Amino acid sequence: MTTITLQLDDKQAQLLREKAELYGLDLEPFLAATIGELASQAELDFDRAAAKVLRKNGELYRRLA
């Protein structure tokens, strides 16, 4: 497992603590879940974009193959 350290200003840190409390989590698990969600979201966005391009240009790709 990798450990990452980052600096936040006090206001940002407090806002994150408050968000974590809303979900009944300590800050570290909340941040890990949030970052994991963001990372997977980027993959989903890429997959959607790639599928759209493949659908749009599918016939062209078949002709070129």
C-alpha cells in the first residue's frame, strides 16, 4: 500500500472533516473512498468516450480493417 501526504489549508481540511462526519467516517477512510471514486470515474468517462468514437466511426474502421 502507498502512503501519500498532502498539505491542505485549514479551511479545506475542516470542510473535509465535516463531510466525513456526515457519512459517519473518519477522515482517512472518507478520503480513500472519495479518491477511489474519482479514479474510477475517470475510467468510466474514458470508456464512454471511446465507445462513442467507436460507434460513430465503426463502419469506417470495418472498411479499413
